[in-house]
Amino acid sequence: MATYTGAKCIVCNDTFKDGDDVVVCPDCGTPYHRDCYKQAGKCVNEELHQNGGSWVKSVDEGGEGIRCRRCGFNNDKDKLFCESCGTPLHETDSEAADRERKEGAYRDGVPNEGRIEHSPFGDRTVYDKDSVIDGIKLEDYAGYVKNNPFSFLMSFIRFGKYGGKLSLNIGAFLFPEVYYLFRKMNLIGIISLIVCTALSVPVMIANFAVGYAGYKITFPFDVSSDSFVILSTFCWYTLMAWRVFSGLLANYLYYKKAKNDIGLIRKTADGEKEVKEMLSAKGGVSWVAAMCGYCMYVSLVVGSVFAINQIFK
């Protein structure tokens, strides 16, 4: 019942209270008092049925705050996580569904095994925009990250409050050659681009020698020799090691850069408006840098393969 407490029945417009007999539409999830649903004879939330949407409890009007979609607790508007159960308050429907599947939480009042009642960090600490993590407000971190803030803020809180350096970043694992550039981490991004390019060339030579993407190249040197096989194998394993390194440490490296950049901005900016503008400009992502980096990576690798083939003719 806590899921609907504070929401309103759209038939009688009365607020649901703990202990009310509530039924929900099996198609869109809209809640009703049982008597109201019997009176209407059907779900009257036609808009949701027409667009195929699902009912979500909205933020209360009148300045009451934000009710947690999981437990119904009414939180202050500046809270990022529910004070009662630790659930993120500003996540999208898809983010909530993904989190609830992972946590074994419940939706629509139906509990599953493994429901998590505490915060993701193993305690009841409540973090809001004014919480300080390693000398930096959480609000500043969020303004710096911009894209996908909650997953990064979770990692940042873990790094700053509880120690450790490891957390999983799938993007950095799959695309280490461009991920750092995408996150405007230019120095490590250039290093990663060079490392990935240098390690990929012997691997691509071995691939083209046996036929890669329908294109086979005959090289003027023995690609099957023990020395070259050892070289290409070493490069492949080293490249995989770099991917693992990036996948596990990219978030921590980003956290350290964010902390340093925000600290510098706070020292040099004139007023909160300029702080927000500088955070937005310095942080966020750069698709242009990522695309340029990827084009450069492909050009350098493929170009090096053909150049080596010509040089040794």
C-alpha cells in the first residue's frame, strides 16, 4: 500500500491512505479504490491506454516535496535519495525498472524476494545536493557530469566516502580508444588512443593475413613465424589488459578529474551563475572528440597495416 499512499484516485479524487482497499488496472497500473473501480466499471485513464504508457505517481503539488515511488515517504524537494529507503528520487521510469529488477524490489505493491530497504552503500546515510564528497558538493559533481549522473554519483560517493578505486564502466571497457575523449579526459584519452593503436596494428596484420572483413592481404614477411605470432599474441593480451584497466578504473580517473576541475572552477569563478556555466562547459561529454578519435584510430590502424605491407615489399 505504501506505493500508492499520497496518490489520488482519479474517480473520487481522494488521496489514498494506508489501509485503503486499492485495485490497479492490469494494463496501465492506474490505482483505484475498489468501490470506485466497480462504480466506473473500467479503467478511465484513457490517455495512458491510448499512448501505451504506465501509471507513475507524480510529485505532490503545493510544495509538499517528492514522494518516493517505492515506499511513499514524502521527501524534501532538494533530496536526491529517499530518506526512508535510499531510492533515487529523480530517476526515469526505465532507470527505476532496471534498478528494481537488479535489487529484487517491488512495483505496484507486489513484493519480491530480496527487497532492499537500505541505501546502496550499506547504511542509512541520506545524500542531497548539499552533501559534501571529498570537499566537493554533490550538486557540483552532478552539474559537471551532466549525462547519466546517478550512476557516476553512486561511484563518486563510494570513492569519496568509503574508499576504493574500482567500479565497472562498460563503455570504457568496450571502447577505451575513445571513451576518455568522450568524457573530455583529454590527456589519458590521447594516451589510450596511442596505446590502443600501437597494440592493434600487429593484431590487425595477423587478421588481414587470414582474411579480415572479406579482405585478405599477402604480406612480404612470414606472418606465421614464431616471432610474429608471439608479438601479435602479446599485443592482443596487452590490449585486453588495457580494456580491463579502463573498464575498472575509468570512473575513478573521472572522479579525480572532476574533483580537480570543480575545485579550480570554484576558486576562479565569479558567482554561482558562472560556476554553473563553467561546470557545463568543462564537464559533460564531447561526441565530436569521440568521433574524431575513432576515425583517427581506424585510419591509423588500417593505414599502418597497408604502410607496413608496402615498406617491406
